[in-house]
Amino acid sequence: MGFGGVSGGQRRGHVLLLAGDAAVRRGGVLVAPGVNVAALAMVPADALLGCGVPADMVCLEGVRDPNTVLARLRVAVGAEGPLFVYVSGRLTADRRSRGRGRGLFVALAGTTAASVRYTSLPWEWLLGELRSRTAGEATVVVDLVADKAAWPLVEETGTLPGLAGLTGVEAFGVVGGPGAPAAVGGVSGYTRQWIDQLRRAPVRPSNVELHVLAAGSAGLAPGTLVVPSARELETRSVPVPVPGPVPVPVFVPAPESVAFAGTTRVVEAADAVTGAVAVVGTEDPRARLHALAVGGRHTEADALARAWERWVVERSGHASAEAVQCGEIRADLARMAGDFASATRLWTAAGRARLASQGPDAAEVQDAAAGALYCWTQLKDRAGALELGPALVGLLRALPSLDPDRLRLAERRLETLRTPAGAPHGSRVVRS
């Protein structure tokens, strides 16, 4: 579908949103590209492009002919104005090919293992069109799940082939593996975070910042490929605090940002490392927190996140949406640090807080419950898992639309934990 029109030779932007085939495992949807595209299409084109020029938006869903997609790609890439290309769906490979000639494909509607060559978009076609881009800003965002045929190729290289070498094109995204958990709430976490950041920020963040914030807040499954990787991001413009016991600034968004324009207020962070302070201003702190965490500086990340949370609670209260979100960020930082007990506790608390204000069917409630369950299953300490289990199971039971397999998993594990070691009654041991 197209939007808008201007007369004369004014430069126009172009947004192309492609929904490939859904990735499904055992009846559970790992990525729903049509839902992702529909949600992204609700964002104004100028927000996606990052500029105010008139723009066309084209959404492709249910396409079965790769040549149709190629034709649309050529039109989009050939436009003189800024370009935004989004691709979501299942990444696959031709199982009959072997060796270096075996390429990747974006599966389209109706693609099967036997028809990959004829009904899918070759990854190289996408790269080839983008390489022909000669002028204008260009951004590519992908939200994909690789199936069993494609995942070994992606895992072997640790990236999506060719994206890093595109001249004048910024490329970002995530690729989940075939064992990724089923998506909760329709829109996948990474895409939803892009949308939320674009809607919330008073000033549009850069694409690099959007990517870091989205990847850090999406609750990605372990093993998910993030492009660019944390190592690659070190060379980008995302600010990373310098190491050592020196002041480390974290910028906290002020609810009344205009009142804080041009001013800062220093707040002592009591739990922070020696010399660390939090500076309250108008920038979002999550990119910095994520950079600390991926750099292995988990103690600093947690201390600064706590300082931020205290400031938010003082401003808005414990039950505010901002405070709950701070708790979720701390939960994800704890997960990244391997502190699954704290992560479980924080995710469970966030789920209960959101349940009280949003209802059991809200995507954020489902995400918090899924995060809590995952972290709890990673917790090896029996006493800790037994302590945290009842609250988690209680939360899961309050969500009737949650995947029932998750509740059964939690109930079985809790029952096993409650069974004394060496009990004579042959209880099943569930390993998760």
C-alpha cells in the first residue's frame, strides 16, 4: 500500500516492509512476520526514516513469487530519498545443496523444504540490490528466525553474510535459532521495542541507539544472533563509560523533559562502585546500561540501574509504569550476569505489577511471566528455586491465555523440588 503524494521533483523517501513466511515449531509461532509488519506500518514513515521528507510505504505480505519481491526491492533501492527496508520471517536454506554454494533464503508464503529454490527470496538478491544503492541514507532492519537448515550456516559465521560489507547502508537486527521459544503477544520483542522507542522518545534516537535499546530490552532468547554484535558495537557511536573508579554518568529521562532542558542534577548512587554517580538529564540510560552489561561490568550496571530506579520511584511511585519498567531492566541485567535468582524474583514482581494494571492478556504481562519462567528453569540452586517457585507458579496460573505447557513445566518442577531427595516413591524428575 502507498501513502501520500507531492507534486514536482521533490525528493521522496521509501519504506519497504516485507513479511515472509512464519516460523513455526510444534504449532507454536516463533515469529509472526505479518503481525510485525502490520504493527510497524502504524509508525509514521518519517519516524522510520528519521527525517521529515515525504515518503511512500509499501507492505508486502503473503507474496509467493520472489520476482515480485525483487521488483519492489529495485523500486525502493532506486529511489533517491532515504530508504528503510524491514524484513521479518523465516530464514532457510536449500537442503539439497552442499558446501560453499549453499545459500540462505528468506522463505515466502507457501515455501516448503522442496521448493526453497523457487519460492523463496535468495539472501544474495537482497544484498545485490542494496549494493547497487548509490545515493541517500539507507537502513535495513531484520527480525528473523533461522530454521534447522539455515541455523548451522548462521551459527558458523556468527553473523548474517554480507550485511557488514554494504557501503552506505546501516544494517541491524536479530536472528533466533530453531529452538527459540514461541513468541508471546504476536509482535516479536525486538520489533516491538523498535516501535516503542520510536513512539516514546521526545527526540528520535539514532538507529544505533534504537538497535541497542531494542536488543537490550526485548528479552531475547539465549543464543540469539544480534547484528551488529556487542563487539562490533564497540566501534560505533554508542557511548560506553570508561573503566575504573571514576564518575560514570548515567542519564535518566525526566518526565517533564522541558523543565530539565539544559540542566542536570547529580544524585548520589549509594550502592554504586566507588565514585559512581547518576546524572539526571534527558537521555535514556538503557544504551549505557546495556553497554556495561555486554562488557561484563555487571556490578556497575546493577548499581547504576538501582540508582535510576530509586530516582524514578521518588518521582513517580513504586506502582508507576516507569518504575515497573526499571524493574524489568534490572531483571534483564541480572539474567545477563547469570544471577537467575534475582532475575526470577524481579521478572515475577514485574509480571504481578503489570497484571494488576494491564490484565492477564497484555503482551507485557506475558513477556514478564515468560522471562521469570526461563530464569527460574536456569536456577540450579534447589533451595533458591524452591523459594521462588510458588510465586512464579501463582503468576502463571493467573494467565489463562499463557501457553499451558509453560504452566505444566513449572508445576512439575516445583513438585519435584518439594520431593525430598531420596524419597522412595518414584517421583518423576523433570530436567529443564
